[in-house]
Amino acid sequence: MTPLERTRLVYVAPAAGRSGVGDYADDFLAEIRPHFGDVRDRRIDTEGAETVREVIDHCLAVRRLSTSDDRPTVVHFEQSSGSLSAFWAAASLSRRSAIVTATVHDPPHPVWWPLKTRSVGAHRLLHHTVHYPTRPVHTALQRRVTADRTLFALTNIGAQSIRDSYPRAHPVAARIYVPQRSPLPRLPERPLAVGLFGHVYGGKGFDLVTDLRRHIGPDIDIVVAGRGTEALPDVPGVRVLGEVNGRAEDAFFASVRLLLIPYRKHGAYGPSFPASSTITRAFAYRTPVVCFTEGALAETVGRGGAVGADTVIEMASVVNRVARDDERLTELADDVHRVAEADSLPRCAEGFLNSWSALLERRRGITAGLP
């Protein structure tokens, strides 16, 4: 019997549909669940809009799940910039009661706004007044919470950023998995079009669609899809589909040759280095991307299947050059396939499972008084 088969996993993550992290968590948990003797799944359905009472309830529930018997326990959190309950639940756990780890989806910080309850977040000025001047205090708090804990990042540069900001933490460079999707026509056989895809919020680049349309050749269509895109302003020459799922998502990717990722990750609170679930979705459909070389996206370009650009004009220039070039599209598709195979869900999960096994063996050795 392996160490994990004797272990309880308490898995804490946003509920599906609350964010990309919640969607990520569904497939990831399904992959790792069979390796543990017992799994307790705690989903936070108030992610991004919690009251203080709800935060306390989540903290108490996670503590009960992690201390319900004497079985070895791993408590793993999926943490992003607004994961309020996950952060405070992790902070409340004793290092003696369980092994506590987290995947930091927006490194370097496990949480960027640790006081953003529903009432604080409802007022933009209040939110920034509470959080911006107190950044040193929040960082000091998080250094205390993360000391001697294993934190997974989904890119190498993300792990390095954690190492720089939290020198007492133990960052591990993992990968964000590429999900399985139905095969689509080869890129040269798809319509002459490019797409933007994802959940609409600041930094995602949807506000740049007008400029992109101006510089991309008129014979190349632009198609936009994702949660919240139906509320975007009308732009002549841009087709907006709104949220797409299932066959509608298949049809969207079948209608584009390239996906554009004009993300900006250097905000007022400092640079962040998240892996892009939008890129993994594109790679699942064997669709190359054109992205700004900012944050972790530069690492994506270096691995293959992505073409970098630094400005809207450069991005449009890449589109105009590549979207019509069947040979170049085929080369990019081959690179995408290679990366997608390397980052399959079982392979990505293996790194987490090995790390948890090593932590359990180490704890057992310490308990037994071994060196």
C-alpha cells in the first residue's frame, strides 16, 4: 500500500463555474482522487463574494474535515487572487494536524486581496483603500502562513516568483494540464479567422478588440467567445458569441486558426505570473496562440505552439503573416501537439502525487524519530 492509499485528502477549491480555477479543479480532483484512501471535497460556492460569516464557516468546515480522525491527512487548497476563504482556512490550520499545501494560481501571492469580502468588494474605492496601502502587512502575514509549506506554481517563472517573495516557502514548479477535447479539422482547413476566448475582466485584453480589428486584414474574421463577452460593445467586423460550452465550444475553436491572448499582467499591485487556462483550452483543440510576451506567457512562447508579440500592432502583424501561411500553421500545430502530450492531465498530476508522497514519508520519518 502506498503512502497516499493510507491518507485522507481534504481538497478545497472554488465551485465549478465560479472561476477558471473551479473548472480546473473538477478535472484535477477526478484524476488524483483514486490515489487516496479517502477524499473530502470542500467547494467554495461564494468565491469572490464571501461575507465574513461565510469565511468563518468555511474555515471551521475545513478544520473539521482535516481533524476528524487520526488518519494521515493532506489538505490541499486551490488559491487565486480572490480566494478569501481558502487563504484564511489554510492560515487557520495547525502544521501538526495535517500536511497543508496549495496551488498558487496567481503567483507570487497566494491571495492578493485577503480582506475583500462582499461588502468591501462592492465599493471599488473602499477595496483599494483597504488593500493597496497595507500591502507590506499582507505580505508579512502571508510569509508567516506559507513558511515551511509546499506551494505549487503552474509555471517555472511562477515558482521562481514565489521563491523570491516567500523565501521560507517551498515552491514546486508544476504544469497546468491540457484537457482532452474532440479532434477538429486541420488548421489550414478551418475558416480564415482568429479568436479571443475567456472570461471578461480587467487585464484579459477584450478592450483591445477594436485596435486589433483596425490592424488585422479585413479578410481575416475575428470571433470572440466566453463568459461575459455578450456584454462587450459592438465592433464592426467582430462576431461575438457569448459563453460557449460543449459542442458550442468545439464549434468556436473549429472556426478559428489562431487564438489571440492579449493579456496584461503588470497591474498596480505588481506583476503576477499565472499560467493561462485559456491557452491550455486552445492547445486541447490543437489551436496555436499569439500572445503578449508578458509574465508567464513568455515561458509559453519558449515551449512552443505560441508566437509572441509586445504590442497590438505586432500581434496584428503576426496574425496577418501566419493566418494565411499553411506551412507555418502546420509547424505550429505540431508544436502544440507536442506540448499538449507533455502536459496531459495524468502527467501533470504525477508531479503533485510524487510531492505529496515525499511529504508524507518525511513526516512519518520525523514522527518515528528518524534522521
